[in-house]
Amino acid sequence: MEQDRSSQSRPPHVLVFPLPIQGHINSMIKLAELLAIAGFKLTFLNSHHNHERLVKFNNIAAHFERYSGFQFKTITDGLPLDHPRSGNWFLDMFEDTMEPKMKESLREVLVNSSPPVDCIIADGFLGFALDVAKELGIPIIFFRTSSPCCFWVYYSIPDIIQAGELPINGSEDMDRLITTVPGMETYLRCRDLPTFCRKLDIEDSIMKLVVKQTRKSLQADALILNTAEELDGPILSQIRTKCSRVYAVGPLHAQLNTRINAKHGESYDHFSNTLWEVDKSCMFWLNKQPNRSVIYVSFGSITSTSREQLVELWYGLLNSKTKFLLVVRPNSVIGKDGEGEDVVMELMEKSKDRGYIVNWAPQEAVLNHPAIGGFFTHNGWNSTLESVVAGVPMICWPQFADQHVNCRVVSEVWKIGLDMKDVCDSKIVEKMVNDVMVDRKEEFAKSASEIAKEEIKMVQWRPIHLKRSKAETRTRR
Ligand code: UDX
């Protein structure tokens, strides 16, 4: 990574501002650390709630004190501290409750910052950051934590509506191809669109919010995405028809690992940046399992499952020929009065010899453990990239947002997984687990390891350039 110091004597001061959700913090804190390694002065703007959890469950102070110019600042996310922040809270609360308070707090931090902030890198979902940046004359880059494919679908929604391909009427064949998203005409089906596109109402407020934020992302000085040209080249070319300054800087976790390993060696204890307490006991359990014999099952940081879904998944796993490591986050099973917790305890007891259940796993380490042969995932973009880089084939069970599109790309474009969207049936779970882990094991392992090799090669080769010319600096200020 290189920086242009010619225009000033102190290192440029970058403020990194993620959406207050685990999946967004994960990649943005990695981007921030990469910039700190390159010598930038860095302010990471976290929500009070998430920062409290980061401090509680991670060695954050010790980790970041090695970067003399790195600091954390915290602001409100607009919600009371005791709000559970679980389930479908986010999109419902965002515009009316969270956005106004976060906007005001961001402005305050920027106005009072010393040294002044030279550039903001804000989560692309925080469109209001562009208004604040313009008002204060600070250059701004948007960073989208979701996949480029999904970004492109979100961008194209007005065109899909205009072409009459949306709304999807209730009795419709969900396998119908959507033909108005350039570059995806041959594989994107109705069922691969984000779930809010399934509503009959094309004025749906969540759809409108997502389209608004996506189109606004292209008005920033630049857009950066957590991917690589080699992985998402064709879609990046499509996005560049709308905005010339689009940079692919990922996969960020691999970029960071490569640089840290080069500096400190492979045994270095990486910063986990998680908002839950990591249960490392599963690594000891994995150590006792044969190579590629275990399927890892985890659905990220915000997805919830119903009690019935969890039981169905569990029976499918149990009836398959494979051992499993299952993550069930606290409060993530929806059931009446503690029923969710009860079902987890019951499953744990019944599957002691076949599976291991934890509240939160050290996911990157798990995916890179030799005992892991497959990943049953919701296809959040971080999880998808982590699986790609680790060379682990996937069973895709997407729930919302970018996950449906990611699932289609994994199964149909990269061909490194199976698509289980819209289904939760123990028989199908069993069949898919057997396919990936037993019957078609070599086929999937080969395709996943080929893509992983490409990824690793390119992470080693490619420096990240973040340069701005003097002329650009002057015109923005
Ligand atoms: C959200 C959205 O759901 C996702 O679609 C979007 O792309 C990013 O924001 P999330 O659902 O949490 O994120 O999924 P994901 O992007 O996969 O991020 C989860 C992160 O938590 C991963 O980096 C994963 O390594 C980590 N994780 C998950 C753990 O460290 N331990 C666990 O047990 C589970």
C-alpha cells in the first residue's frame, strides 16, 4: 500500500466510518488496519454499543497501540444501549431513528477533529456521510461491504421495474430469468433477487432506501469494494460504466493476513474484532477430526432462525454421513419464552458424538482448519470471501440482503457450492451435505481450491494504491 505524502508534512488523516453491524465492522476495521500499516493517521468511528463489545471480547487496545496514529472514537447509533439489535431491527430503524442522530454526531466529530480529517471512508450504506462531507469540504470515498454483484443488482432495480420484470406476482415461476441487469442476463433469476424484491409493492420503503443509498454511493469521489478483479472483473466493468473511480481492494482479510504474516510470521495472534465471545474450544475438537471430514455451519451475525428451521437443519446434519460444527449465536433462535435456548441445549445433548455447538466461533481459523471440508453458510459477503480464500466449498442458505445474489454467484458462476435457497427440509439438507462432503467431494474440493489459488496469488502480487493528486486535493478543499 502506498500513500502520497508530497502535499503535506504530516501523514494524511483518514476517518473510517462503518455501519454499526458486525459484518460491516469486520471488513472496515481490516481496511483501517491496512491503512495504518501504510502509515496513515487513522480514526475508526465506532458506535458506543459495538465499541463496548469490541473492548469486552478482544485485545483491541494492545493490538492497535502498535500503530501510533490509530485511534478509536465512538458515537451513538441512535438506539438505546439496551436495544437487543437482533432480528430485523436494522432496516426498520435506520432512516427515522438511527440516521439523524448518527449524522449529527459525525458532523461534530469532523468539526472537532485535530488534526483535521483529510479523507472520509464511509460505509456506502451511510449516504448521509456524503452530505456532511460536502458541507465541510472533505473528500469522501464510499466503501460497500456487500458484493459487487449485489451492488449492481441494487443499482439496477429501477431499470428492472421499468422493464416490467418487477414486481414478481404471487403465482410466478421464481426461476424466470431477469434480463435487465447487464452482465447477469444468463443466470439471475427472480429467486436470486434480494428478498425485498419479492414484495408486490414496488414502492416498498426498504427497497427504496437500498436503491437510494446505492445510487448515492456513486456520487462520492471514489467507490471501493471488497473484492478482486480476478473474482468479480465482469461486474466491476459494468459498475465502471456508471462511475470511473471504482477500486477493488480485497479480499481484505487476505490482504491483511498477508501483510501481517510477512511482518510478524504465521504464528502471530490476529485481532479477531468480533462482537461476541469467541469459543476457541471448537479448535481442540477440530484437531481430533480427520482431514476434510467436518462441515462448518454458521449464519453470520444478524440472521435469526426459527426453532423449527434449526431442528430441521439439525436433523439433516445428523442424518448425513458427516460430523458438523454448528454456531448458534445467543438470542438467534426465535421461539417463545426461552424456547429457543432450550432447543439448543436439547440438540447439544443429543448430538454429542456427531457434532459440536458453540455460540461464536473463530471463523477464519475454523475455515482454514484441515478438518473442515465444507461450509453451510448464509452467504454474507465476509463469510463468502473467507470461504473462497480458504478453498472451502459451500452449501448456500441465504436469508436476506446481498446473500441471495451471492448464493447464485457461488453456485452458478464460480461453481463452488450448492444452492439451498428457499428451502429448509432435513432430507434436502442431508442430501446436500452428502453431495459436498462425500459423493461429489473431489469435484467441489477441486473447483474451490482452484479459485482459492488464484486469490492467494493475487493477494501476494497486488499493492493497494491510495493516491490523490495535488490538483484533486486542492479542488476538493
Ligand atoms: C451482514 C450481512 O448479512 C451480509 O449479507 C453483508 O454482506 C455484510 O453484513 P453478516 O450477516 O454478519 O453480515 O455476515 P458476514 O458478512 O458473513 O459477516 C459475518 C462475520 O462474522 C464474518 O467475518 C465471520 O468470520 C464472522 N463470524 C461469524 C465469526 O467470527 N464467528 C462466527 O461464529 C460467525
